[in-house]
Amino acid sequence: MFNMTLNCVRINPNAKGVEIIMKINLKTAPKGQAREIEIEKNTSLEEIYRKYENELDYTVLAARVNNEIKELTYRLDSDCNVELLDMRTQAANLIYQHSLSLIYLKAVNDCLGDVKVEIQNALNKGLYTEVKTGTALTEEQVRNIEMRMQEIVDADIPYVVEHVPNTESDSPKTLKYYSIDGFRDFFYGLMVPSTGYVKRFELMKYRRGVLLRFPHPSNPNVIPEYEDEVKLYQAFGEQTRWDKLLGVNYVADLNRKIRNGECRDLIQLSEALHEKKIGEIADEIKDGKKRIVLIAGPSSSGKTTFAQRLCIQLRVNGLNPLYMGTDDYFVEREDTPLDEHGEKDYECLEAVDIKLFNNQLNALLAGETVDLPTFDFIKGTKVFGKRLTSVKPGQPIVIEGIHGLNELLTPDIPKEEKYKIYISPLTQLNIDPHNRISTTDERMLRRMVRDNLYRGHSAQETIADWPKVRKGEDKYIFPYNGEADVLFNSYHVYEISVLKKYAEPLLKNITKEEAEYADAARMLKFLSFFDVIEDDSVIVNNSILREFIGGSVFVD
């Protein structure tokens, strides 16, 4: 990101033929010197970017103008603040995905004709897609599509936008269609100016479909190393089967059920599927005689509710689990490691007293009575003497913590004793075959509603904190999801329609003067496609969703 402050002034306004000149205070690097430049009125953002392109490390894909995300084709005509955005931001990352997806769809059409393509979900550091030809594509067909994509990129074809009235629903009023070289499709997000901006991608044949891979925001200039996320693929497949059972494949199907008064049955069936899955996991733990159950997942996954419901299912199986959290095992505050900014890093593995944690777990497994600590967050120290605990033979210990899947958390515990669970809301419900809903945005909605309800935080605070949250997840959680024995998808197909009722007013309270306005506007855009479930009283009090909207039997 690169900051600019624009001050527009008129030079000799009475003189004929004199243009309005904008004085721009331009910053082209985080630690670089600011400079003042002059441009004419109606200069495009792309023209500004091109002038300084060689000084920048990453390709600029869009800009924030007075806290609104604008395409680079946007022309400046008044006083404003501008921030150039590259792929390291969520907004620009999604713009890259939208732009690449349209190139992919056109290439498939050019190579295979008018066939149905579904862009389903994030997988293996890319997007998992399926081309519906009746049979899986061959390696040769995939290579031909990839070569055609490269030809389209090399041709640097402009994206043309067209606004079309929406005749199928009340909101939004108009839909945006983008076309490249005559190939046209609907996308609710923004695009880059031309195909030449989409410099890096690769196609891979994968199982029944095709992986569309591209750079990760952490390094926009490199395609990330391939990792086969088998359990994630299986979880998405399971959710697809659930969605078919629920009769909801796209947002329009959900809206239809809401309008037809079918919410109660939909909610109850979705909750029953969750309960059945948790019961199956409890059965696996019992059958495998696992003693240490480790639960981890990214922010707003519903870990607390899931852990409590799992404990209940284990009790149904005749077990009496002990529930623990790794937060009580923080090192003393003065011993907390520092991050690259010199601030205490409470999320790193070294912030946990691993030796004490492992010693006490092994002691519990051996049948000893253990003095479990309680961490005093005010004083920054562990307190003992309050929880003398022992477990009976065969009694499992359920542990929740962000490092649960990292083998370095429990190096002294035998692997055969451990059962690892990764939990995350994996959004499978998309707007249509080509417009997916980001799981990251779904989790931020959950966190926004919960933070406002339980912590008194505004939506601005949640959005402002989110990049730091995501950075920690990328470092400490996501790299280890492949270590899990099972992946639990905590998502409910109906939940965005419930969350909308709570989140929409919070997002609308963010004004254009606030830095978080751009993300708020983007989220309001995709929420506009969802009808609201006004009456959520039918949602049971042990639902994972209750952890975020209130009324949970597990959360005070």
C-alpha cells in the first residue's frame, strides 16, 4: 500500500484553456520520502500508478479514494485522498481473483465451447473449479486452457463494464457485467483495467476438477508451493452433499426458502447435520481410545461451542472428558517473546509454557493428581492451588488452543494418544456458479457481530484488527490443518442471512471519513444479495451460531 494526499487547486481559473492542476503528496514506499507532483484534472489512477510503477515492489490493482475502493480506470476530479493497493490487501486480492476468473472462463469457452463452469471454493492455495463436460478434463485439455489464458493475458485486453438492471430480485438494483473481447459475465466485485495486470497464475488438473492457482497476499510475486489439502477437499465435498440435502445450492435458493417461510425446517436440518457429525467424531475418539483431543482453528470458527458439544457427545459414549485451554499455560508476562515490532507476541508458540504443559498432561495420563494453573491476565502470571485435578483411566482430555495441530505443542505426548481436530466455517454457498463468497469475509462477519455483542467493539475496530488476526492465522494455524485427523466445518448454510440482521447496521454506521469504510462497503455489497432471516428464535441454544449472535448455553 502506498499513501498519497491529493490537494486540488485551480491555476488562473479565468484564463481560457488552462487546466485544473492537482498537487499530490505521493508516497511510493512505506519508508520512502514523500514527494509532491502535479497532475491535470481527470487524470486516471492508472496513469498515476504507471508513472511510478518501476519504484514499486508489487503490481497495483486498485486504489482507495476517500476511503472508497476504485478501479484504476477511475479519474480524479476533486480534492481527495488516495492509497494505491496491491495484492497484500483483501480488497485487491479479491480483485485479482475476479479478474483471473473471467480470463479462465473465457479460455474455457474458447477451448471447449459453451460448457458450464463452477468456481466453487478456495483449495490448495487457489480456487477449485469444475468444468461440466460429463467427464473430467484431460491433462491436455487443462494445458490448452492454460495456454489460452496466457494468450489472453499477453494481449492485454481491456475489461469493459456494463451496468444492467436486476430483474430477478429487489436488491441490488443493478448488476455489473464485465467482458473481455466480447466474452461477458456477471461479477459483483471490481476488476483490473486489462488482462495484462494478471501476471501470475497456473492451472492444475485436480481430481474431478481444475485448480486455478495464483499468488498469496503474503508474497504477490510468487505462486505458492503446492500442498494437497485432502481433508479440506473432503470437507467441501461433504458440505456440497449437505447443501443438496438442504435444497440450497446458491444464494437464490436460500432466499426462496426464506420468502416461502421454510426457514424453520432448514435451520433444524442444518443443526441436525452438525450434531450427527460431532457424534461421529466422538465415536472415532472412543473407538480409537484417544486420550488427548486437540482442537484448533482460525478466529470465529466456533471452537468453544464445538468443544463443549464434543464433550457432551463423549459423555453420551460413556466417557467423562476433562476440558482444558492452553491460555492458562502462557509463560510469565515478562518472558513473553517479542515480535518484529518489539511488541509482546502472545500468539507465537514460544508464548506457551510447553514444558509445564507436557509434564502435566503426561502426569494426568499416568493417573496422578495435578495442580493445573489458571492464568491471571491482569497480573500476567500463572496462579496455582485452585485446580487440583486427576482423570480416571481411559478418560479423554479435550484441549482447545490455536497451536493444537502443531506437533511442537505436545512433543512429549505419544502420537497414538492424540486426536487432532481442525475446525473452520468453510463457506460453500456462493452467489452463483462464478461468484464465490470468501470464507475470510464470512469469519469476519461472525467476529464483528460477536465483538460488538460481548466486547463492546465497533465494526471499525473489528475491521481494523482483522489484518493482524489474519497474519497470525497464516503463520500459526493454516500451515498445520493437514495434521488434523478430522476437519469439522462449522458453517451453516443459512447463517449469513441471520448475521446480516446484526452486521448490516454496524457496517452502515461506518462513515466515508473512516479508513474502514472501504471494507464495510465491500461487505455490504455481497450482503445485499441475501434476504434477512428476521426471526432466529428457532436456532437452538447450543448452536455454534449462538456463540456469535447471543443466547448460547455455553457462552456467558
